[in-house]
Amino acid sequence: MTVRTTTILEGAALKRRVFNTAFILPVLVINILFFAIPFVKVFYMSLFKWELLGTHSFIGLKNYMTAFQDKTFLNSLGFTFEYALLVTPMLFVLAFVLALLVNHSVRGIGIFRTIYFAPVVISMTTCSLIWLWIYNDLYGVLNYLLTSSGLISKNITWMNQASTSLPAVCFMITWKMAGFNMLMLLAALQGIGEDVHEAASIDGASGAQRFFRITLPMIRAHVGLALVISIIGSVLAFEQFRIMTKGGPSSTTMTAVNYMYNTSFKYFKFGYGAALSMVLLVILGILSYFQFKLLQDPTE
Amino acid sequence: MKKTLCLALAILMTLSLIAFSASAETTDKVSLEIWVRASFYDIVSKAAAKYMVLHPEVTLNVVQPSDMSDQFALALSSGDTPDIVSMDCVLIPYYASIGALADITDKFNALAYKDAFSGGLLDLAKYEGAQYAVPFAPDVSVMLYNKAHFKEAGLNPDAGPATWAELIDYAQKLTIADHYGYIYGAGDSGTMMFTFVPYIWANGGDVMSADGTKSMLDQPKAVEALQLMCDLENKYKVSPEGITSYGWTESQDAFLSGKASMIVLGSNAVWGMITGKYDIDAGICLIPSPDGKTYSSFSGGDSIAIVQGCSNPDAEWDFIQYCLSEEVQVEEMAQFGQLPARSDLFDNKYFNENPEFKVLQEALRVGEAPYSLKYNEMYVPFLDGVQTAINGTMSAQDAFTSAAQNINALLAG
């Protein structure tokens, strides 16, 4: 009898394991096909002098050594982090404000949520082209509005120097992507029960206290995830700078991914391009690890 | 049971027969894939449709990749290549050098009209003396100017600037509060190659040495041309301040919207003016030269080639010949404003009606293009040199000396 019960239990456990594995399998297959295999292939390529056609010669870590001495790559990395540091706070402040604004169950709030989210679904290329036209110093609408309202006396050449083009691109990205972060934060905010706030109010907590002492700590994990996604997105910036600043003037707004793209698909140095990708992947991995650590709930 | 078995066998045999006949049919049919850039997609598609009517045994599939250079590179690395490719002529030397294109020297030499192509374009289609492509749809750079602005400034609307001195003089007269005298796109390498480098050639300088192994940008003639652009921007202030952020689109839009009076553009823009696609009364002339005698132009556009390892080189060459025939070059290209690749077809009813095309033909005659196996790699150092000089960070001499050093380092690497 005992043996029979054990066998039945073991059978059920096996069934559950098979059932669970079946659910994980599609994601596992996709990850193996589109991440693990390409990752191994890219790492393998990075150890070779890999041209478009012909034989590939093994050169060990030479591509990595070249990368660390490549001024253009290092400058592009520096500019990429400058951009990420500028755009991330802009995105988060606006996303928080929007999330708090739309976190109410009033009539018609869905319309505002849709409006704030709408730019997210427009392609980055389209957004970049639209804003390039808005910023144009000869026929752009922004300079027209600023000069008409008397705020400036002379048109600003927004895209002609990094000091103005970087904030201008950050503004466009904030407009475009704040809705996405808003949605993530809104989902987190809505996970906090009304009773928690009510209890805090009864205990005499002010609005600011409730936000900093209750809301923020409770959505810490969601903020962490949104932050990681946002930083990764910023470090992988490509189309917005390729279209709006064209990496210029004098390569001052060249992002790391833009440089990698040129290296692989314009100069056809696939081995070196692969090494640059690996370097960026490691940097992103380290960044994400520290962000998760920083935002981890100390009580957990 | 026996009945069922027989029926199954019969069905199997029938299916096998159908399959065999289908496969036999497909072996007789030639199927070719042609890749072409967006600018010439319509032309090649129409040519393919006509060709298939004449040759029912051939199926042509015309594909327009989103970015020819990237997609073709990917196709080569994966081994899944098209049969024929029509690509930017400046990229032919590189692809020929890595063995991606088939040697068509013998086929080309057998053409009755082989001497009718632009010398500059033909040189670009060669590698180590062998022919790897044929000029198919040329595009040349010429100057366009706003006739209404010329009249307002008291200039002759029937003649554009012929010399550098006239360019400066006209640009100064044309620069008023509402518009600038001269515009170009110094934010994009391709645009600067097409619109600025002819100034270097017309001055007797060059971008590269004849064998493509050394940059000539640091030589006085090239530096003088860059100094002209710097002076237009900084000394005479006849070009917009934001010039180093403009690409092709921004500079062309500024000209079309009347924000600038003179610009260097290509054949497509000229056709747009003639057909009224662009609402502007524009004149056309060759790009000004220092003395008004030795003109130049950038000979760009597409050359057509057979991809190495193709299955049916004779069928591919036959279609290429059809693309070079009067039926395509005149009826599908000249009729719609596209310059024919063959000079013996310039004299056609469509072009004879429009004197503007005579300027394009002359531009093609004097046109050149830099020959380099690393053309794409030259883009960044070349543009950095132009921009640092125009922005005043470096002198024209220092900027182009630095650009030449960087390009030479790339060529040596």
C-alpha cells in the first residue's frame, strides 16, 4: 500500500515537472535560438579577423585590445553614457508625474493614459524625422514659435553642436518614451492597496510622507526594472542620433552602437564589430547587476 | 485489402508523375533574382516585366532591399545571394576586390556600344584591369538656382555662376533676411562627396591618388576648395549657420522652400523641376570652377553586376544587356528624366525637348568619382575634416591634413 502511494505521488510529481517544463520550453527555445547561439557565435567571431568574404584568421584577444585603444570607440562610449545619464532622470521624473496623475479612477482617465502612451507606439525613425523637422533652424516650427513669442531673437541651430543637440534629442526621447515608463509605474502604483494609504493617513502621514515612505518603497522592484530597461535602451541608442545628428558634428554625437554598426556593416570588419558588441554587453551586464543590487529591498 | 493497396499505389504513381512533370518543367524555367536600390526600382521592375514578355521561359524577381550595402553584405555572409545586383557605383571596387562579383570582361568587350559609357563610371566598375560591372543608371551633380531670387537680386536668371568669384558674388547678392545665397549638406558624408568634391576636381585637386592608395586631401588644390566653403560660411556668411547639421533632405528642402537660392543636387532633382513635381522655377548649370573653364561633377548612380557563383551567367548577362538597350535606357529611363548610361542614346526625343538635360550630359562627360576599396571607411575622416574646418575648430589646411592622415592610416590597415 505504501509502495503504491509513493509510486502515485512520484508519478504526479513527474507529471507536474513535465507540465512545468512544457511551459518553460517555448521561452527556453527562443532564448537558445536568439540569444545563446548568437552570443556564442559573436564571441567566436570576436576572436577572429573576420572579413565579409574569404577565410577568417584567428587573432585571439587582439580585437579586444584594439577596442580599448580605439579613441573613436572610447569617445562614443563616453558620449553614450553622457546621454544615458541625462535622459534617464528626465524620463523618470516625467514618467512618475504622469503615473501619479493618471493613477485615479475618474471618468475619462483612460483618454489621458492613451494620449501619454501614444508616442511610444510611433517608430523611433518616424519620431526622429518629425523632431528633426521641428528643430530645423531654417524652417522648423520650434524656432518659429520661440522667435514669434520673443523668447529668442535669433534662430538656434539645435543640431549644429553637441551642447544643444544632446538636450534636444533627450527631450524628444522623453516625449516618446515617458509613456512606457509611466505604464510600468502605474501598474506598480495600482498594486498598492487603498487601505495602506488610508492607514497611513489615519496615522497622520502627509502626502509627501506617504509617497516617500510608502509608495516608493513598495514599488521599489518595479522602479528597478523600469530603470534597468531604460538604461539599457539609452546605452543602445542608435536611430535617434543616426537620423537627427548623424553622429556629428565631427563625430561628437556618435553613440557606441552607431560606431559598431559602421564597423560591421559599413567597414565590414565583423570580427572587430563583434568584439565591440561583447564589450558593450559586459558593460551593460555590470550596470544592470549594480542597479538591481542598489534597488533590492534590504528587508528581503 | 488488395483493392485498397492497389488504389494507394495508383495514387502514389499519379502523384509521382505530377511531381516529376512539375520538376521537369521547373528545370526548363530560368528564375533570377535582381536586387536594386529604391531610386531605380521602378525602372528595373518595368524592364523586368517587358523582358518576361519577350522571354516567357525566364522569371525575374526584382527586390528592393532596405539598405543595399547592409543587405548585400548579409546576403554574402550567409551565402544566399541574388543573381544580379544594381548598386552604388562607388562600392563596386570593394565588392569586386573580395570576389563577390563575377568577372564580365569578355562579355563587356563584346558589346558594340562599350565605348559609349562615361570613362569615370567605367573605371569604377573595374578592379585590377578586369570589368566587374556596367554603368546602368548614372546620377551627376549639377548646380540649381532659384530664378525668382536671381531676378530680385538683379542677376541674369538664364545663367548661373560660372566661376568661384561669381559664386561668392552671387551668393552675397542673394543673401537677404529671408534666404541664404548658397546651401549644402555638410552633415552627411555622401552628400558632401556628391556636392563638394567636384569643387576639388575643378580646381585640379583630388580626393585620392589615381591608384586609390593615398589620400590627396592635404594637397593645396583640395584645401583651396575647402577654404571656399569655409569662406562662404564664415567670411561672407552666405550659407546658414547650421550647415554642418544638414544632410541631403534638409539642404534640398531649404532650397525648395525658398530658404536658399543656390544648391548642388542631382539628376532626380532636375527632373523634379522639369515635371513640376517641385513648385519652383529653377535654372541649372554646371558646378562653378575657379576659372569658369574646367568643370567637374560627381559621376554617381548605379552600376549593374552579376554576383559571383550565380547559376546562369548567360541568362543574367542577357537581362543586363536588355537593361542597357534603347528600350530601357530611352523608353523607361530618359522618358522619365533618368540620364541614360550610354552617350549614343543621349540624342533622344525626350531629352531634345529639354535643354536642361544637355547640362546633365555635359556633367556626365566631365564627371569623376573617387576610386577606393575602402570608400565607406573614408566617410568619417573626410566629413570630420570638412566639419572641423567649417566650424572653425581647425584651419582648412590642418583639417584636411588630419583627414588625409586618418584616411591613409585606414588604407594602410
